[in-house]
Amino acid sequence: MNTASLAIVGVMLLVGVASALGLYRAGGKSQKADTADQDVKDAQSQVAQQQAMDQRGADAPQTVDEFLDALDKGKA
């Protein structure tokens, strides 16, 4: 092989390694984005659960008389 061929092969190897490194880093960013999306979904689920609990607390009888009325009606 002459010098020109070795230079071409060297450049091709360098481009291949750079491309592989770029794809590897892009894959890591994609995985981080997926993890962030899952974290957002988890947070939204927790907020929805908390809101449901708060609503049940707001709908619950607040006084003894309301509680006794709810028991009489079979709602408690």
C-alpha cells in the first residue's frame, strides 16, 4: 500500500470511530429523555392520586351530624 491509500484508510477509520461515538452518545441522550418522560408520568400520576384523595376528603362528612346522616343513608 502506498501512502495515499494508508491516509484514505486512516481517514475512513477515524470517520467510522467518530460516527460510532456520536451514535453511542445520541443513544445515551435518548435513554435520558425516556427516563425523564417516565419521571414526568410518575409525577403526574402522583398529583392525580393526591387530587383524588383531597377530593374524597372534601366530600367526606365534616361534622358528627353529617357523618351520622351518611351512616343512616348507607353512604359512609
